Amino acid sequence: MQTARDVLTPDALAMLQAIENAGSFAAAARELGVVPSALTYRVRQIEDALDVLLYDRSSRQARLTAAGTELLREGGRLLSEIDAVANRVKRVATGWESQLTLAIDGIIARSTVMELCESFFTLGAPTRLKLRDETLSGTLEALTSGQADLAIGVVLEPTTSAGIQGKPLGSVSFVYAVAPHHPLAAAPEPLTDELLLHHRAVAVADSSLRGNGLTFGLLGGQDVFTVASMPAKLDAQLRGLGGGFLPECMAHGYVEAGHLVAKKTERPQRVVRVSYAWRGATAKGQGRALQWWLKQLESPATRAALLDQQHNR
């Protein structure tokens, strides 16, 4: 009889992930270019070796049991670690990472990030780039959890985590804004918390997977419309679906055009200091791709452009 070590191979774990992504054995078989019976046989081998059931046979779809869910979760972690080992080995051999993952916060101008990516690709380096959209504490978490190599737009002090290095990116001022047809547009200033409490706030969901994450500018008991990204928050406020604080550089053009109305509140203007951060205490252990990005971020013009949301329009 085969043992767990015999059947829990990277290929087998990738197969289980493919079945989960496809939703059924038949769909996964089509994607993998094999017959469904071959997948069923391999799953049976894993189940026999582990002496557990991975799938609920009473369902037509590939529905995981609790044991199957745990194996898929741990298998995904193991595959990520295998990729990380390959990445480190390649970096040692060539100096270039096989992949560099960047966590980009929602307050960062995406057009500037894409311009930097374009410049990087002209190097002809063997490193693949992967961008992750993150928000608030999720940006730093992507770095500390090992899911990213460089985080741009960290709103927390990066030195709070061991092995994390960081430098200031700049400051972002926020302004409270509503659509011209929103009831608060004509309200006398400064807007009080008591008044704001009676109107819906638009907030961006923190992308952190641990803890409760961060929130800014919300009042206890206030109706909140939560969206997934900063562009979605801007869109919601332009439509009059609620009010909220927006980066001043993002809101400025819309205020000038009359599509948004900036309002003063009782609270002092919020200014957020943001940083960029990376893993690794010394330059010696950095791959050439990370070194290239860190060099670009040393430019004051580049840092300013990354915080200029008007570049996104």
C-alpha cells in the first residue's frame, strides 16, 4: 500500500487545486487534458493512503469534506513554499528572482506603477512580476506573511515587524467629499459628527485576512457602504451613494470640475504618512529585481508620482 509520502506529490496537490478551481472532476479533467476516471483514480489513491475521504460522493459537484479542505489549504501552502525554494535557488544562481510580487495599496497611482513595470520589462530580466491590490493593513500583511516581496503604500510603521525594512514614500492629505446632489453638499460647515452620523459613509474594505483590519473616518452606528477598492469608493461618492474621505490628489480634479463638493468637518484634516517596505535586513540578500525597484523608489519624482492619483485619470 502506498504511503502519504508516495501520493502527496506536488503534482497531486496541484491536481486537487485544479479540481477545486474547476468545480468538478469532469471540468478539471478537460483543463488537465486527461479523462475523468484518471483523476478519480488518483484521488482514490490519496484517500486510501491517508485513510480519509476527501470528497463528498453524494454531491454531483466536487464538494470537499472537512479533511479535504484542510489538505487543500495545507497543500497550497506547501506548493507556495516549493515555489519559494525554487525562487531562492534561482536567485542564488543568477541573481535574478524567478518572480517578484508587489503589494500595491489603493492610494497608489496605478498608472505610475504600470510605467515602472514597463521600464522594468525593457531590462529583459528573467523575473516575472506579480501585482497584488491591497488596502490599509492588508498591504503590510501581504509582505509580513511572505505573499509579497515589496509593499508600496504601507500605512503602518513597517519597522513594527521583524525582518521588514522600510522608507518613507510621502504624505497623503484627505478631504471629505460628496456629490453635488448629496444632502450634505449644501449643509453648513463645518460638518459635525452628529450630522454625518445620519448619512451613509463609503468605506474601502481592509484587505487584511487577520484580525479586524483598519478603518478611518467612520462613526459608531453609522450606515456604511463598503467597497473593494479606492476607485470604487470614488465612483460611489460621485454617484451620491454616500460621503467619505478621499485622497486630496484624487478628488481635486473632480472638485474643480464640479463633480464633487469638498466639505470641511469638525475633525482636523487627516494626513497619512505612507512608506514602502520590503523583506530582508541586508542588501546582500536582495535579488537584482528587488534592487532595481528600490533604486527607482529612491527618486523623489517617482515617489511623488506614485502618490499623485491624478495620474490615474
